[in-house]
Amino acid sequence: MRQSYAGYEITTEFSEAAEHTTHGIESFVEWRMDSFDWLDRALETDPDCVFASMVKGLLLVTARSQNFAPVILECIDHGESRKEELGEQERIYLKALKAMSEFQIFEALEAYESLLRFYPRDLMATRFLQAELFWMGESRWMHRVMKNLEPDWKPEMFQGSYFYADYSFAHEETGSYEIAEKFGRMAVEMDPSNVWAAHAVAHVMEMQNRSNEGVEWLSSLSKNWNEKNQIVHHAWWHRCLFHLERGESQEVMELLSLEVRNPDSLRVKQFPDAYVDLQNTASLLMRMELAGIEVGENWSEFVPLAESRMEDYTNPFTSIHALIIFAKSGLHDKAKSLILNMLAFTDLDHGPLGSTYRQVVIPLAEAFMAYVEERPEQVLEKLVPVRFILYRMGGSHAQRDLFWQLICRSALQLEERSLLKQLNSEIQDFGFSMLEKRKSYKGVF
Ligand SMILES: [Fe+2]
């Protein structure tokens, strides 16, 4: 029997199971912490509710950890065992889940796009599609998707705020800052707890070097985020960037231990090795060092997070941050082992992930090792040729800016004036304004 809830056709005999599944989906769309609780409740009510299993599997895929692979496979097996009973929508979700479990990302993207052609207001498919395109660095594609979907949306529609948050972020990453800010602010007005919309506007402020507004914007909204998931840590990371730019190192230090990565927080307890925490902490400590702030012992605290990524290739952007933590903690052998592991992975994986590791992450990792070993010539040798394909490892312009800072600092050390002039113009092309006034580029431009 099929139950219809909020645009989802769910195969189950129990309306309660379908209801719990849609609550799980709504929670995911709204970046809340209780998505898995609802999905588990759906499966307790009806262990045959395959859609709940598939949503769970897909949520675990977005969590990007090899540790979840066994549960993801169980979710797939569950779907396969009852495939004949499923509706078309459920079958396409199953196809996406299988594709993602094998890193066949383009197949999954096609599955999400076909779901959205069938039902353009499927916010779960929209979010999965945005997430996968983000990790592929495909911001133009993401932008196109949102433009395709926009005619089917109106602000007053259920969870409209969350569509406009996705719409805002896609515009921000493609440099349409005015539209991004307008729709991001609108989404926050519609739902002040919409942390993804707040985050999109913070990105605009980061690109335009509006640090004072950034601090004010995020601090005024953070009280609404109590029920939200790990994305809150990343929003605090953005706030730290604004404080860094204002030269407020004490605030950054406090926020790092209280908000960006606090082992006592519920979010950290729920997912102790969340990839976003690893990225936020490695990136923030590195930026603090570049700003001349002594962080010394702080690095070693995050080594366990990096260790969980020694043989995990689910997310290239996370791997490079794990390497940063090893290298900056003085664990050069571990960092070099990680590079060897990544190399071995490229022999095994001939899909998009293997290619990203081979073409981007490994040269970047070698450049970073050269940076910590004070070999600026090799930093440039490795990093300059790949600078325009760094986007392939995913992340945002704001996150990848760290690697442009490393190129610039190495060029400065070598007094490569003509390269610096070129870099200045290239960084501005990505949308970063007021480079000469930024503390993050102090002494460089
Ligand atoms: Fe961000």
C-alpha cells in the first residue's frame, strides 16, 4: 500500500510509519538534529518501510564517513529486497543510494535531477543534489538547477524558506551577490532558524569583506539554532573568520572551543567525527597561524579526528584538512602515509573521486608538506598548476581561499612580484573584494 505525504509516495501499511518518515525528511531539510530519530521511529513502526531505510542511507551518505558504509549497505539491501513493491519515486531514490554507495556521483546526480523533473518541490532531492554538486565543485550546475526549480516555488509554500536558502547559496557561489543576499535575507525572515540561509548571507559578507556586518548578522541569529545540526559549527566558523579579520584573536580562541568544536556539545556527541568539524578546525587553526596567532598545542587535540580519515576517501576536501592537521601537529610521517594511501586509492577508483584525488588533492597535499617544511619553490611548483582546478575537490570559495593564501605567501617569500600581481587579479575574479584591505592578505598585496 502506498501512503502519500508532502509529495512523497511511501510504501507501507502503516500511516504512522509514513508520517514519521516525512518528519525525518522535514527535519533533514530544516537542518535539524532529530532526522534519524524520526526515521528509526518509522522503522520501529513498520520494519518493512523501505523509504525510511533509503532516506536514512542517503543521510548517512551525506555524512561522508566510511564508518557508515555497513549501515548504508543494509539500507540498500532492504530496498532491493522489496524492490518489486516500490513506486517509481522510491526506486529512483534507491538508484541514487546505490550509485552514491559506489561513488558513482554522476549517476546519483542524474537520479536527483530526474526526481525533480517529476516533482520539482521535492526539497530532499534538492538538498541532496545541492550537496553533491557542492562536493563536486559544480557551482554553475547548482545555480542552473536552482533556476530551473524557482518557477515552481512561492515564498508562502511549505518549507519555502528552505528552497530560497538553497537558491541563495547557489547564487552566492556563482557571484550573484545581490540576488543571494536578497533571497537569503528573505528566507531568514520567513524562518529565523534557517541557518543555511543565514550562512548564505554570511558568505556574501565574507566575499565582500563586510566583517562588522558579518559578526552582527550571525550573532543576532545564532540564538535560533538550538535544534540545528553540525551546520551550526560551520556558521560559527564563518563568524570566526569575521573576528579574525577584525583582529580579535581572543574571540576566535573562545569560539573555537565553545562553538566550533566543543566535545561537550550535543552535536559533537551525536557525530564525534563529523567531517565538517574536521574541516572547520583545521582551516581555522591554519588561518589563525597565518594571521600570526600562536595556536601551538591546539593542533594535537584534533589528531584523532584526522586519524579517522587515514583510509577514508568519501570526501576529498576532508582528506586535505586531515593532512593539514597531521602536518601541523608535527606528524609528518602520518601526513606522508596519508598521501600514499590517497595514491593507492587513485589506482583502485577510476570514477570522479579517484580523478579528483589524483589531479587535485595529491598535488595540493604535496604543496602543503612543502609549505610546512619551508620549501616555497615546491609549494608554487605543485600548487600553481592546479590552482584553477582546486574547485574540483569541493568546498566554497571562502573555504578554498586558504589555499590561495598559501600560494600568495610562498610567492611573497620568493619575491615573485609578477606572480603576485596575477594572483591578486585572479582572486578578485572569484569574487573576493577589497583584497588590499584584508588582514588575511596583509603584507601580500
Ligand atoms: Fe560556508
